[in-house]
Amino acid sequence: MTIEPVRKKRHPVLIALTLAVVLALIASAVVISVSTMTAQQRRESLVLLKDERLTALDEARGKIQPAVNTYLAAYKKARNAPASREEAEKGSAKERDDFQQAINSARTALNEVQTSDTAGAEDKTVSGAVAMLGDSYQAYLDSMEGLVESYPLFEGLFRQDAGCSGLFVGSKAANLRERQTLLAQAAVQCREAVNQLKQSKNVSYVEFARTLDNQIAQLETHAETTAKSEENYNEFVRLKDEYVKKIDDATARNAPDAEYATIADELKALNTRIKNNRSEFDFAAKRYVNGVRDMPTLVENVFTKDVADQIKHHDAVIPIRVQVLNDALDAELAE
């Protein structure tokens, strides 16, 4: 007879704890492996962002301004052939396409920067720097695109087919009231083009359009004042003739002193009205002439000053944003 040894029962709790420890170790190993892989991928993405994508972004931006200048020159040359706006757009279509390709390439380069892996770390310095650079770069692209898209409208504002040339009625009018009427008619057509220009993505065009709109309103106001003053003057001439007759009649009748005193008071009041009317006329006429005279400078300043300052702003801000991002990348890659 064989006696079998007594088997000890395994405690279920111990078995469960053992399994839990084993599973935890396996899970930890997986987490460590995944974390290491993610960190490596992020590092490679940041190196790619710093060494290639930022360089591509800068190179793409460098091609935009020459493309803008080439298109503007081509359009203006075609327009001065002379040609209509539609013909000038056809004549500069190649340069317009080249510009659009440059813009599209820059947008692609920006998208590649923005879609880089910048969200893998708790420190959001890199992602924040990318966001700031993206905002500045996008503003530059929109500005340049608006500069080109709205140029035909801006360039043609004072050509015959745009209507704003009608603002300068000058010698076309026989009198100031006719000048005011012709100006009002021209202002309606001109404002249609000005309101279109206000929709441009380029802030220099928008500010110019707003200023021009205000200038038109000022011209209309001053034209109305001078026209009214001219009509008042004609009325004063008529009243003067009446008073000459009234004085002659009073003299012929040997009128009493009280009647002469009344006429004198009326003439004094009339002289005050004449002086006030003359002051209003001089004020409005001077500003009307200055408004017309300043118009060419207002147009010229759009490119010589406003657009130039706008480009200088972007040229100053974007490199700073790039440098901030580079510094953030260096700091994170050094960890």
C-alpha cells in the first residue's frame, strides 16, 4: 500500500497577486517601449522642422515679393498699351499664375510646419511658437494675395472706365452749381469701385479706399457750400440793386430820417450776410481745391509709403517669429 504525499492547496489570493504583478510588469514594459518610440519620433519630427521645413518656409517666402513685382509690372505695361482691364488681365495671365504658384508653395510650406509633431511634450513652448509664426506668415500671404488680386481695381480707379476721373470736373462746368451736380453724379459711380476695394485682403488698399471715400464726401460738402455761396452772391447783387432804387426813391421823396435809418440798418445786416457768405465760400473753396490737388499724392502713397511700410512690418516680424521657434526647438532638443 502506497501512501501519497498530501498536496498543499494554493491560496487563490496569492495566485491572483502573482498574475497581477506579471501583467503590471508587462504593461510597464509596453508603456516604456511606446514612450521611448514616441519620444524618438517627436525628436525626429522636431529636427525635421528645424533643419528642413523652416528653411523651405523661408525660401518660399523669398519668392513671393519678386513674383508680386513681376506681375504688377506686367499688368501695368499691358494696361498702358492701351488696353481694357480685361485685356490687361489676359496680357498678364502668365505672371499672375506664377505669383499664385509662389503663394500656393508658401502655403504648403506653412502647412508642413504647422502639422509637425509639436504636441508630444508637456512643455508647449514649441507649439506656441509655431502658432505665432503661423499667424504672422498667414497674414503676410493674405496681404500679398490681396495686393495682387485687387491691383486691377486700384490701378484703374481714376481711368475713364472706373468713374473716379469724373471727380475732377473743373472747367467742364459752367458754374459752381453745375460743378456740384457733375461731382455728385461721378461720386456715385466712383463709390461703387471704392466699396469693392474696401473688401480687399490688403489693408493698404482698404485704408486707401476709406480715406478716398472720406475725401469724396468732403469734396461733395465743399462743392455744395461753394455752389450755395455763388447763388447767395447773385442774390446779394439783386438786393443791392433794389436798395439803390430804394435809396433813390427815398431821396426823391425827401424821406424822413427814420426811413433812412431803417435802410441803413438793413444794409448793415446785408453786409454782415455778405461777409459771412464770403468767409464760408473762401473756407470751402480752399479745401475743395486742396482735396483735388492732394488726390494724386493719396494714390501715390499707397505703394510708395503704405504698402512699403506694410512689407517692412512683415519682414521684421516673421524673422523674429522664426528665431523664437528656433530657440524653442534648440531648448527642447537639448533635453
